[in-house]
Amino acid sequence: MKNQMSLEFDSRSENEAFARVVVAAFATQLNPTLEEIDDIKTVVSEAVTNAIVHGYEQKEEYKVFLQCEITEQTIQITIMDYGVGIEDVEKAKTPMYTTKPYMNRSGMGFTFMEALMDELEVYSKKDEGTTVKMKKRIEAK
Amino acid sequence: MKRTSYKLEDRTLIVGLGSELDHHNVSIINKELSKYLQMYIIKNIIFDFNDVTFMDSSGIGLVMGGYKQAVLYGGSVMLSNISERVDRIFAFSGVYRFVSKVEI
Ligand SMILES: Nc1ncnc2c1ncn2[C@@H]1O[C@H](COP(=O)(O)OP(=O)(O)O)[C@@H](O)[C@H]1O
Ligand SMILES: [Mg+2]
């Protein structure tokens, strides 16, 4: 089976909840467990929050792009922004590394994405934006 | 969706967290929390997770931010009614080195 959807929405923090609920609903066709749904909601929330908080630095007039693709038992989730970009992606992925500690960010976003998904790829260029691509296989029940 | 509630008992602030702990809601809670900390003499903070149905890494930021405040007043931060999933997230991220669980 192959199925695809894409969505663009304003870079407002209200849309963090919207985005994770949409992806969770799209993923239900793979018949995931409650735990797998929670994993998917968490990583979408992390990546969308990063686009809004870091990429667009909380300016609300920009767009976040979300794309999901189901191929057989695997869901691929792509989240993209045209924000400030990341200079050193490997460093950004380090557990507890954050450039906004004064905002009470924990620096665990990428660590969660890595732990809860099977694959994580981050493409980023300073001043151009960031694309986060994640994959998870949902076993057939 | 459930909102956050605040209850002051002696010098302990009990924060009854709402259902979804993401960046959006945690920003609101942080603002409310700092108002309480300015208005009242508060030593300890208890975060009650009873109604929490979703949490991402913003929840870690909330708890650790509360801890940084509480240590300034010689107090502590405690967590109650933690679900299995939230417990795993906190254990994984080392939060229990700074805060402990309590039954309320
Ligand atoms: N979309 C993005 N645009 C720009 N910078 C980003 C983006 N996503 C992540 N980053 C950078 O990577 C760091 C680590 O991200 P993360 O692990 O989610 O931790 P946190 O969000 O708590 O800072 C961020 O502090 C930020 O500097
Ligand atoms: Mg993050």
C-alpha cells in the first residue's frame, strides 16, 4: 500500500497539537499500538516545535511544511521550515544540547526523535532552513 | 482539554497539570508559575501529572525550570501521579537526579 498527504500551516505554537493529531490520525491505517501512536505524536511535536521555536524564532507569520508517506508498513514523516537553519547538525543532535537554555528547552528533542523512530535524517543549511525526515516501521498485527 | 490548576498549601505550590504538555502549553504554565513565585512565598513545587495524557521534551524543561527556581529558595520539586510513559521519559533524560516522586 502507498498513501501520501501533505500540509502547510502557520508557525504558531497552537499548531503543534494540530500537527501531531493529524499525523496520528493518518497513521491509524497502519493499525499501530497506543504506544506507537504516542511515539509518533511525540516526534512530530518535537520537530514542529523546533521549526517554530528555533527555525522561525517564534515569529508567527511563516509556514511549516509537513509531509507523510506510508509505504507498506512504514510511515515516513517529513517536517520542513525555511528558517535560520542549523550550522552543525551533529552537535545539535547531542543529548541536552540547546541554544535556548534560558527558554527552559531541555535539548532532548533530537534525542527523542532518534530514540522513538527507526531512522532520522536532518538536512539543514544556515539561513536557508531545515528538513527533518523520520521513518518508523509499524508491524502488521 | 483540561487546564492547569494551582493550589497553595503552606509553602508548597501544587500545580495540577493540564492534559497536554507541549511547548505551547508549557510556555503558558511557565508564565503563570513565575507569577505565583513572585506573589507568594513558595518553597516547594509539586507537579501533579494526574491529568497529563501527552508530554514531549517540553515537560522536561518545565520540571527542570521549576527545580532551578526551587533550589534558589532552598526548596525542592516533586512529581506525583506519573504514568508509565512519562516515568520512562524522565528516567531516560536523567530528571530523577534532581527531583523525586511523591504521593498526594
Ligand atoms: N528547525 C530548526 N531550525 C534551527 N535550529 C534548530 C532546528 N531544530 C533544532 N535546532 C537546533 O538544534 C538544537 C537542539 O534541538 P533539540 O534537540 O530539539 O533541543 P531543544 O529544542 O530543547 O533546544 C536547538 O537548540 C537548535 O539550536
Ligand atoms: Mg526541540
